Amino acid sequence: MSILYDEAQQAIASESRRVLDARSDPSRLLTLLERTGAFDETFWRTAVEQGWMALALPEAYGGLGLGLVELGLVAQAIGAATAGAPFLTTNYGAAQILLASGNAALQARWLPLLASGEAVGTVAFAEGTAPLPPGPECVIAGERLSGRKRGVTAGLRADFAVVWCRDQDRPALALVELDVASRQAIDSFDNSRLYADLIFADAPATPLLEGDAAPAVALDVLVRMAVVTAHEQVGGAEALMFIARDYANTRKAFGQPIGAFQSVKHRIAELYTLIEIARANCIHAASREGQADFIAAAAAARLSATEAYDAAARDAVQIHGGIGVTWESGLHLHMRRARSLAIEQGNMLFWEDLLVDELVKAAA
Amino acid sequence: MSDLDAYRLKARDWLQSVAPTFGKNALKGMPEREHLAMGRRYQRAKFDAGFAGINWDPEFGGQGLTPLHKMIFEQEEMTFGMPMGYFGVSLGISVPVVMRFAQNREWAKERVLAALKGDEIWCQLFSEPSGGSDLAGVRTKAESDGNGWKLNGQKLWTTYAQHADYGVIIARNDPTVPKHKGLTFFWVDMHALGVTVRPIKLAAGDDHVNEVFFDDVKLTDAQRLSPVGGGFATAMATLMIERYSASDPAGFGPSIGAFVDLAREVEINGRPAIEDGRVRSAIARSHAMRSGLEAITLRAMRMMEAGMEPGPEGSLNKLVSVRSRQKLSELAIDLMGNLGLAWDRQASGKDDWVASWLSAPTGRIAGGADEMLLNTIAEKILGLPQDHRPDKGIPFNQIPA
């Protein structure tokens, strides 16, 4: 059932938006684009202070015990601000795996640190071009992990990663603490995502899950993270649409606001349709956590949100004309983020396939 | 179970019970005359079972329930292919106007009841040869002759006018004032002297729309439904009366499930089409879009249930869904290759890809062309400027034709 946001949820949405509006600084974000390994410390302090890292964690570990709906609303605000750190989603994913693992010792060690923002976690599922390869090449033997994970979000800063791997022929998930030696920075078009290649050579690791449970949990966590990211994409797309709308209302050419030309106003109206479809899918998906159609709902949210953000990035820049392609306009912050978020948590091809598999299953 | 869930089940039960008589299988291949007769019988059966005028005043034969109940019934009804098309405009637009604005209340009650029972059908006479989207540009004249009015002109695209007993019409009473200000709203007897109806055969082969000519058709002043010169505002208000109606995320074409079934049956290069990346991509994107529309509708219904006004995003359904149906229908025919060349003239656009494809262009124009819907989103929701309108503020008879 698609939910209506209650008062508390609406307050989370407006408060997170307000705080980020007050503390965001595009020039700071532009600087970060040219620095590898740096992120927006002001944003990170704000996120921790506001309790966003604790939001979706159980109260027993210092969390607030809320869920995907609330986390999604914060992610939407973060997306609108093109915030300069990826930890909301990576920490959530890492925590979800720890919770599913049933490993009480690791939960007690890491979850309170994630909730308080003292630690950063991430997940490393992808290999090569596959977001979640059926036969990963990363191998765990006993408590030693070997292999390579490329382009891991937050990899340059995370204290630990949960790694999708195999134990002989059995799929597995393992926790590995990251040190300097194990990561190589990627100089990226969206540097504050802190992408790194993680290289493990007999790295000490703790097995979390193996056998049939491992792929089920990995997919479930990827799906959850995708729902959070989809909210972030909607936030970014909507912010761009309003920027384009405001510009079209003020910029004049040929004696009238450019927004009076249908080629411009219809472009913005088309963005509205894409964004509202994506938003509705997001709200719906967040409310389907744990249900049989959760994967299909999340895939719909993910696909429509990626489409909306990419389209908004293309069209908002186009509507601005020459100004839109300047470094200083900052529109490219969104354009870059639209693509980085489109790839994190699995590209369109992956989600299209997953969704069709779900639909075929439902039809069979 | 909530009241609404119970209502849905009750509606579904009843629809299932009459489907053997009125459902698409029972009516397949039936000539239009008989189909219409079945439509009237079905409407009567709905009335008798308490599923007509669901959200209307009981004083007018309605059930006194909420628009939400009506939407729920419509959502359930949509899947059965019942012969309800003849009453869409009648009960969805025209009769509610009569119920609200007719001067003679007793007469209005009789008409509403007759329409609810399927005995009488109403049409809506808005579009004209010189203007469909530009409603305020209509040229049909209503001239006052002291104690009544005389109607002259031509309407176009009038749905089911050939079956209609009455219509609501907007006409120009004063060409010397700006176009929005010189219009008046009336009801008209479609059997009156001087009314000529000619069906128009559409590209898909059907002729449910008409051109309607008015030659010195006499109206009494009691047939006026708006203040003199206040017709445009009344016309706008009428569009709001029944603004909550069930939408179809499939754009009134076949479902994604039907497309998946097709893709599992046909082959590409000796492999099932469902394994082909191009096909998978189209399925995934279409489904994502449709599920978004569905979620918008669900949320709107939740808001109504909570006594709130649904958001403006409800207005994008037709724009997005019909376009998508058009493209998906093209792809479906493509998948069938040479086998897709056959045309079943009796098939419904809800079940058949060729029928859906042939009638999709109509869907993108009727009830608001895509371009008008985009204008509405841009202007009313996003606050973008109106288009340049050279006829603004100018007396109608001085606008260059």
C-alpha cells in the first residue's frame, strides 16, 4: 500500500531540507570535485548531529528504530543538496547485513559506532561490470579474504566493508576491516563519493553468512539500498527541475521569459511527470519492505528515479543555455551525481533484468 | 477489513455475477445496435443493484457514497469489458451538470433518473471545427430572441451524439466581448428540429464521434445552465464535478502482463523474445512507469480517504499512459512480425495490440491533447508563464480568423 506521510515523517522531510539548505555551499562542493579522497566534513557533522546515521538502526544499538520511509526522506533532502559524502546509504547497507547476519559480537561492536557516526561502513558487492555477480571472484578461506573489488562507494573512508565473496563454491558475505594498504583511490567525476578499489591479499576477515542465505541477504540489502538511493535521485531531480523552472521564469529572450516558449515549458513539464512517477514509486517501495513484491517495487523506483534524474540533468542544463555548462553554475554537480548514483547500487541494465525476472515469475 | 475493501469485494462479486451476460466474451462480435441495447440493459442492472450514481445525491437516484467508492467500482469494472462506453460522457460529464445547474429541478430529477437507468443518453457539445483545445474560441451562435434563444453552428468530435437524447452545449451569445466572456451554457434536445448528427468514421474504423449541425434550433431560456456570458466558468466547473474517476495506468490499452505473455510466446532468432535485452528493457521501463502511475492513484485514494485533497500529480496519468501504450503497441506488433499484420475489427483496444495501436492517437487527442496537458502542468502546477496569446483581451469578432 502506498502510504501517506504522517506528521513526524513530514517533519523529518522539512527539517532535513532546512538544515541542508542552511549549511550547504556549492563552492565547497565544487572544490571537492577536484580533490580525490576528500568529502564535505560540514555535511558529515550535520548528518551525525541530526541523528541521520542512527535513523534506521534499532534502538538497542543507539538507533532511532525508524525505517526506509524516514531514511528515504532524508536521502531525498541529501539528493537535493548534492551533499558531499555517501555515508547515509553505505552505512545503512552495512548495518542491514550485520543485522541479518545474526552475529551478536559484530553487531555490538559496529552498530553503535555506525549510529553515532564514529564509524563508516560500506558494502562491496560488485565485480567487473556486474553489480552482484552470481560467482564472485573474491574468495574467503577460513578467516582470510583475497580478491579485488573495484569502485567501492565510500571505500576511501570506510572503516570496514561487507564483501560479497565465496567460500570454495558457496556464496558468502564477510566483514573486513579496511586499512591503508587495502585501498586505491579512484580519481572520479564525482570525487566526494570516495570511490576506491579494494584489494585483499589474505586480509583478515570475519565470515558473516554463507550458502543460500548469503545471496538472499545480499540481494535484499542491495534492494534496500537502491530504495534509499532512488529517493536521493528524486531529491536531486526535483531540485534541478525547480532550478530550471526558476530560471525559465526569470531569463528573458525575444521579449518574454523563456518559460513562455513551449519548447522550454514542455521540457520542464515532462520532468515533472518523470519525477512524480519516480516519487510515487519510491514512496510505494519504501512501504513494501519485507513484502513479496518488494524487489519489483524497488526496481520500479530505481529505474524511474534514474530516468528522472538523468533527464533532469540533461534538460536543466539545456534550458540554462551557455550558463548551464559553466563550472561555476554548479549544475554539473547534479549532472555528475545523476550518473554516479545511477551506477552505485547497480546500473539500469541490472535493474531492468531483475524486474523482468520478477514479472515473469509473477506471470508463470 | 475496511469499509472500502468490503465495498470492493461486493462490487467484484456483483460484476462477476453479471459478466456471463455483459462481459467481453458474451458481447464479442455483436453488432452495434445490439451492443448498445446490451449497454442499456447493463446500465439498468447497475442501477437496480445500487452501482449507478454511486457518489450522487440519493434524491437524484444516487447512492450517496463517496467519490472513492465510485473509483473503486470503476477500477473493478474496467477489467470486465462491460458495454459501459455509451454512458461515459453522459454520466461522467453532462448529467452531473444538469443535476447541478438545471433551472427546473423536477425536470432535472426525471432526466438524471432516466440517464442512470440507461434509458436516456446525454452528449457534450464542446469542440468545433475551428477549435478543440481552444474551447473559448467556439463559434456556434446562441442569439436571444426575447423569450428564448436560437442556436446556429456546428460542433465536432461529439462522442455518441448519434445515440444521444440530450446534450449540454456551449455557444457564443456575444461576439463583441473578449472570447471567454461571450459564452453561455445550455442543454439541448438532440431530437429537436434543426439538429443534424453525422457520424465520423475514425482511423481505427469505428464511428463513435460525430459532427453535429444546429440550424435555427430553438431553445427556451429555461434551457440555460449558466448566467448569460458566464458559460466558460460553468464549463470549467463542470470539468471539476466528476474529476475523480478511475484511471488506467495501461492507458486503456493491454496490460504489461499481456506484453510479458506475448514476449514469452514469440521468438527472436530462435530464442524466446523475453530473453532479448531490447524487449526486457521495454518491459522494465513500461512497468516502472505504470507502477508509478498506479502508486500515484493509490496515494490519491488514501488522501481522499483521509479527507484530504489529492495532489496535482493525478493529472499526468492520461498524458503519460496513453503515449506509453502507443509505443508498447508498436513494439508488440513488431514482435509478432508478419503475424502482426492481421486486423480484427471487433477486437478491443484493451486486449488487442493492433486495436490498441490504431486507436492510441485518438487517446492522445481526446479529452485534452498531450500539448494542452503539458501546458496545464507547466502553468497550473509549476507556475510557468502562459503561452503568447494574441487573442487575449480582444473582442471575439476582431480576432483574425
